[in-house]
Amino acid sequence: MALKLPLQAPEFCQNTLLKEWNLQCRSGNLLSALQKHWKTFALVVFANNYESSKEDRLAEKFLLRPMEHFLCNGDPETILKSLKEKDQPSQLCGKVFKNGEPTYSCRDCANDNTCVLCIDCFQKSAHKKHRYKMSTSGGGGYCDCGDVEAWKSDPYCEIHDAKTKPMSDQNPIEVLPEDLTDRASALFMATLHYVVQMLTWEQCDCLPSEIQPEGELDDSYITMLFNDELHTYEQVINTLQRAVECTQEEAVEHATIVDREGRSSVRDGTFSYCEKARHIIEHSTSRHGSKPLKVQIMHTIVVAHQKFALKLVTWLQDIIGKSDGLRRLFCTLSTQPYENGESLIEKLILSDTQMWKNARMLVHQMMMSGVLMDQECKKQFSIIFTK
């Protein structure tokens, strides 16, 4: 039977799903159980071309909330709050900067010009009275307050210095309940495996066998335009107006998304319909021997699973920020050898140039919120990064 879009959600019962996941987790098969669920519901949520707000609601209902209930084996808000209360006060700020946020560097004390403070830490630091430089973040960096390797002197602001006290040598994983640690370990490894697989997936018309829908696929494709450093905004806008017969305003929007996120869907429909746009774009931008714009015809199911993978990256970043123990556990698992002697974090680092801009940015933010916020795992990450 052919897969027909739009997809309707099949019968869904969270309690039944959680029982199955717990059973499979105990037998070491959680990844397969999750893939079975994602195989259908990632498409229900992300393959129907819903508005982003509706996608977010459906993703929360069918995909993210069940994972949080599985992790906590109870009310996530209550369980995660209790875990947070066991955290030791942090001496690191680690605030991840959004695009356009102010950053401050100290000319007198910073070890290099990449060492910066957020506005809250700067206002409460000794560097306010030094020679400093204010800049605007392009997004993706993080505040170095509390990192003694970043500063020649005064590494702490008043906010974090007030919490300075003899720190316990206890591994934060040890404060996690044993059953929660087991579930979190299986869940983190499964989701990170899927994230690495989908963000580095190179096939445009099929998925890994574990999540490939049965039967013949619907003739539903997307013309995906990718960013490059060769063509100007004007060239892209003019080309899109001819290729996809859009207005100048729509072409500007596409060009802006391509520049900001690294890729944009510029047409959807049958393969032949999308292929016509690809041919025009490549032909129009390859005149006079220049390299054409990169365009791919991608099946809707591939794009849907890659969108879900990005959603999982953001989800992982949020979850590991709920507890020092969860953060340490995630860091430990992600940096240990996985396949062919490489860790999953190592696979992401080595695939950095394969990913489009938005995927790279979200992965970098996850690393900064996870590995780089844990001093012990930061050392292990440094070893991996310098290989």
C-alpha cells in the first residue's frame, strides 16, 4: 500500500506506549521501540506542512511529552524539579547567546578576544571598571564567566562568586535514582543515535530501513535550496522568481531563510514539478562557468525526519539543563566509544561540514549547554576535539 500524504494520526494512547517502552528498555531494545513510534508519528507531525505552531503542539503531544514521562516515570515537572534541587551551585554561567544579544570582553583580563561575558555577569564583575569592548553576538557563543581558563584575573562575577564554596567530589550521576539513570541512559543514547543518523543522512529519497515506511511512497517531494558563499542575494532572488514563479517578496523571504538557516524549501509537489525548478536554478546560476547553487530534490519523509531530529537536539539541550546529574550522564555517554571506536559526539564533530547551518548551530548549542558546562567532561571533549 502506498504512503499517502497528508497523514492522519493513528490511535494513540500514551500509557500503552510507555508500558511498551519500559518493557523494551528492560530488554535492551528501547531504540527499536522508539524507531517504531517515530516511523509513523514523525511523519504525522512534520510531513503535513502544518504551520510551525501546530507542528510544535503535535510534536509535544505525540513525540516529546511521552519521552519525558518515560524518563521520569511520573510527572516530569515534579521529578525534574526534585532533581534540580539536588544540584550544587554552579560557578559557571554558560548562558548561550542568541543572535543580537550584547557581549562584553575585557581588554585587560581576557585570555583572548573570544572570552566574553553576558550583560548580567558583566554588570556584576570587576571588568566593568576595566578597559572593555561591547559587541553583538551572532548567536551560538556562551558566557565564559566562572571559567578560570578564560581569564587572567577576576574570573567570577558577584553572582557566581557568591556561590563559591568547597565543592563536593561526588559524581552528580550518583544522586540520580538508579532506575531513572537506566532509563535516561537508554533514552539519551537512542535519541542521540537518531540525531546523528538523520543530520548526516545523505539519501534524498529514502530513510534508514528501521524508519522507512512500508510500501510505495507517495509522489511528494521538496525542492531544497542550500546556502553558498558564491552567489549574491540579488542573484538568488532573481533566480527564484524565474524558477518557482514567486513574487519578489517571497523570493526575498526564501533568500533570507537560506542565509539564516542554511537551506530553504522553495517548492513542493511531484518529483517532476520540483525537478523543473531545480533545473532552472542550476542552469540560471551556472552561466559563464560559475558554480551553480546547490539544489536537491528531497522526499517529504526525509525532510520530516530531519526536522524532528532538530527538534530532538533542542529537547536534549533542555532536558540536560534540568539536572547536573542528567548533564553529566549525557556527557559521559556521548563521549564514550560507540561505533568503530568513535563516540557520538565525535561523529557530530566530524560531520560538521555535512550539516546545514541551522543544524550546525543547534548541535553547537547542545554541546555548549552539555559537554562544555561540565568541567570533567570538558576535558574529555578537548581530547576528542584535538584528535
